[in-house]
Amino acid sequence: MRGNRAICTGVLLATATLATLAPTSALAGATIPFGEDKSVSVGFGMRGSYSSIENAAPDGSHSNDFNLDSARIFLGASLNKNIKGMFNTEWDGDRIRVLDAAAQFAISPELNVWAGRLLSPSDRANMAGPYYSLGGGYWAGVASRYGYNGGIFRGRDDGVVVWGNLAGGKLGYSFGAFEGHTFGIGSLTDDQAKAAGISASDKPMFAGRLQYDFWDAEPGYYGTGSYLGSKDILAIGMAGRQQKDGVLTTGGIGDYESWNVDFLMEKRLGTAGAVSIEAAYYDYDTGNVILAEQGKAWSAGGGYIFPIALGSLQPYLRYQKFEADTGIDTRQEDLGVNWIIDGYNAQLGAVYSRTKMTRASDQSRFVVALQLQY
């Protein structure tokens, strides 16, 4: 997923020569060369957790559950220095599904074209995903809803994107056209709408992102929630999506629009570690068709990483709020700590969360999660 590595892992293993976003050390894995600029690479990643959730047991007491949150196989290939490809899978809780499958054309650092099934341009939290976010895991989809809407699976969608890094890698851009639809519960895909006899246009979903780095550059397509003290980052990004007749339901059709602004600052403090702060604002519009997915949202997080005898510790705070146009507000606060054993290759974390919803009882949860990448 990021570069300056022998092997690209996270969401993409095979794009090391294309995306050069490396928050920490190189990751384990295997690359098999078979000619000049020709190779095949393979890797594996997993996240598992134990959770105790208030009022979630059948008798109304705390639940106690062990879960495989994510299990991914990363496959990649290089035909030459300009043509690459990726094929990654993900466990969805029931079966193994295609996560990414795309051809990648690296014309220059300023111009790359990817086509197939991939993550469309969006906010930093979604582009970081569960393996590279501040504190680990997804941000629960409270404020950042890109990964849950407008895609086929885990925020992925079928389409094409053009991206690159300008101004010495400090100005990043990405723009693409994708299949879209499925914006919220009850929203249908184009094929489902046809089967239901719904008459609507079949316009593509357009998505884009712009980002500028004032301090160290973040070259590459993806992002990360924390560089774990390896860079000084001051970045502002803006992303948006739009699709005519993008919201298809049996009760109505609406145009979809969303946009957000996000911010990340991470500053190294010498041998004392590093501090990081991130924040984002979101605006979602479903054409007044699915009010539960329409509204405004905010998120903010802060962390401090410092070295210990074996690795580093990273305590953090996160806050999210989504004000839906139904009048129902959702708010979540997280307090956690990560033991960074080997960058993003090996982490063990614990987090306490409190979720509050309008006209609903508050719910607390405690989660211990393990992340490994090979």
C-alpha cells in the first residue's frame, strides 16, 4: 500500500514502485524476480480482536466475543517498470472476496493510471483503512462514511483513477470515475434498480482528492493516520464525490454529493517521541432520499508515540459525531493505547469506546486488537 519497500503491503502489496508512502520500516513478505523489472509478490495481513460490549449478550449483560476482523492475501506482479498489477482478497466474515483487482500504469511520478476494482479517492481515514489509521482499525463509520457507501466492498469500486504527485511530491491529486450507487441502507445498485423496474440514468460516480503537504511530502496514492514518528507532517486535503441519480431506492431517486476537508499534523520531538493531531469535516447529501445518510459530520484525533524497551507506545484519543437529517445524532469517543512492536507489521492495542445516539441508550465497549502483516 505504501512504497520505498521491497514489498508493498496493507491494501496493496504489489505497488512499491508506484506508491511511495512508507510510514515505517519495510514489511515482511516475498518477491520473486524472473527478469528485468519482472516479478511476482505475495503477502498476508490479519486483524483479530476480543470485545466486551455493554448490553450485547442475549441476557442483556456484557458480551464477550473473539472475532477475525480482517484477513487479507496480497498478490502483485510487475511486467516492466511501467506496468504493474494487483490482486488482493479480504475475509468478509463469511467468505473470501475480491478486495482489489487492477492494472496499474506508472507513466511518471506525476502521472499514474489505475483501472479495475480499487479504493476510490476519499478522505484520509478511508484511504488509510483499518491497517494504517491512528489507533488501528476503521473509525467505526460514524463521521467518515466513504468506506461504507458508494462501493462494492470495503469501500472498493469498479472504475478508473488518474493520480500523481507534483511540486516535489508535496501536491497530490487523484480523480476518477466509478460505478457508484449503494449510498446508504436501502439504496440499490444499478442492476438491482433495473430488476425492480426503477427508471433512472446510469451516470458514473466522479470522485477526487487534492492534498498539499507543507512539511515532509507524502508521495503515493494512499494515506495514513500516523507515521509513528518517522516524518514531520502538516497536510490539508479535500475530497469529494458526485453521482447523478446516484441514490436509487424503491421510494425515490436522488443525486448523491459529498465532500470533506481533513487535516493532519505530526511532529517529531527528538528522543521524546512524536505527537500527532488529525481532524476532518464532512457534508453528505443523498437528494433527500436517505436522510439517515444525509447530514454533517466531524472527527478529531490525537496521539503521542514514545519509545519503550521493546518498540513504542502510542496512547490516543478520538472523537466523532454525525448529525443526520433525521434528527438523530451519533457521537463516539475513544480512549486507547497501541503497543507498536514493529511499525504497522505488528501491533497490539486496547481501546475503550462510548457511543451515544439520540433517543437511544449509551453503549460502551472495550476492545483488544492484534494486527500482523507479513
